[in-house]
Amino acid sequence: MRKIISATFVSLDGVMQAPGGPQEDPVGGFKFGGWTFHYFDEAGGAAMDELFSKPFALLLGRRTYDIFAAYWPYQ
């Protein structure tokens, strides 16, 4: 059986959001979309490179799936 490994961007106060743009997830009036982008550095990039350098299957939630489904058919 394969392991499920979660790569998440989460703040110390528990806000979990992808490193997208300011309008990525305004649900519930959230006004701080894209907050993780400014904190991404070489160490973060190296960690992401290591995580995604091996073959993997991608398990998406509904909202992320909707974003991917709208984007990838045209790439």
C-alpha cells in the first residue's frame, strides 16, 4: 500500500492555502490570498523539488480539482 503524503502551506495560526494569487480562495471573506508567496525561499523550493522529483500520484480535493480541470486541457 502506498503512503499519502501531504504537502501543505499552513501559517502558525492554522490558515492553510496554496501559494496562489490574492483572489485564489476568497471563501468566507478571506482577504489574504497568496500570503505564502512572499515567504517562499530557496529552502522551500528545495523541499518542493525533493517532494516532486519522484514519480507520484496526485490526490486532489474538489476545489483544487476544479482549478486543475479548468487549466490543464488547454496546456
